[in-house]
Amino acid sequence: MTPDWAAKPTNVPYASFGNPQSLNLYSYVENNPTTMGDSDGHCYPWCTVIGGAIVGGLIGAGGEIIAQELHGGTMDWKKVEGSAVKGAVTGAAIGLAGPEAGVATAALSGAGGNVLGGVADRTIQGQSAGEVLNPTEIAKDVVSGAIGGAVGGSKVGESAGEFVSNNAAKVADASGDQASAALFRSNASTIGTGVAKSIDLGQSTVESYHSESQQQQPQQMQQQVQEQLHDDPDSD
């Protein structure tokens, strides 16, 4: 019932001038809903908050699972649960900022959400009040959340994905492969979103991997001390 609109003033938002179907701002996904999706439904705020929470939870859980797999050993599902909750809270906070939020707003929302998520994560792990509210851990959450929010707010991943997709369409055009060109061009936004979420997953994995490493170091040192005492019972 309403035409498509864009955050920046554009004569024909989201239009591909090589495709007449895209010039109709009242049609849904260029009248091709079986193979295309509306990646920008402008359904702020509830669907952005809910969507952010779902995607953030999946990314948080996925990053933790990948990190634990890289370290080896038995999977700690309690940590996966905590990371999922942390990701969901952070994603919801960034979603609340809105799809058109600037870099500063997205970074602030990401930092605040990640702090709340970190508190929830450490609470789920059964840590003490001092550990849950540890200033060092909170500072890490602030930095990590701000970076994630800033990257999302600046749309680095989306822009990179769309750039690659649009150039792939030009290459396909030049080679005469119109079907591939149309596929890349019509789904540039979706491909860009996929690249952005891959970046988020990478950051989550690095964060979880670093956390796992820090937790394992004291355990390894304790094990080494115990082994040394066992080998040398007369040692002080």
C-alpha cells in the first residue's frame, strides 16, 4: 500500500534501471517472491529488535561452538547457552537503534547491549557477583560491543558484499550471461547482509576463542604445578 523508501533521498529507491520490474515501487520483490526476499522491510522497531535478538543469539552460540571446536575437548553447552543469551541481548540492543542509526549510535547501543549480555552470560555460568561485575570483563564487553556496533552501523560488510555482487553482475553482463547478472544484481543486498553477518560471526568466534584461552591458561599452570609436586614431593 506504500511505496519503497530509502534513508537517503533517492528518486527511485532500490531500482535497477536494467530491470523495468524494479521501477514499480509498489510491487513486492519485483513480483518474484519465490526466489527473492525483501531484506529491508522497514519494520522498525519490533521486527528489528526481534530479528536482532534471533540473529545475535545464533551468532553468539555459533561463535562459541566454533571456538570450543578449535580448542578441542568436550563441548560445554552451558557456555554456548551463555554466549547465545549475550548475543541475543546485544543484537536486540543494536536492533533497537534502528536500521538507519549512525555509526556512533550503533556503537553505543552495541556497547550497552554487550555489557548487559556479558553480565547475563557470566550469571548463567554460575560465577560470583564479583566475577559477574568484574570491571575488566565489563571493559572488554564495552570495547567488543562498540566495535561490533560500529562495524554494523557503518555497513562495512553490507557495502563490501554489495560491491562484490554488483561487479560480479557486470562481469556476467560482459560475458553475455544475463541470467547470472540478474541473479547477482537482484540479490546484491541479500549477499551484502550475508557478508555482514559472516563478519559478526568471525568477531564472536575470536572473542570466544580468546576467552577460552584465558580460562585454560590458569588450569594448565595449575596442572603443571601439580605434576611438578608429584614428580618432586620434597619440593617447597
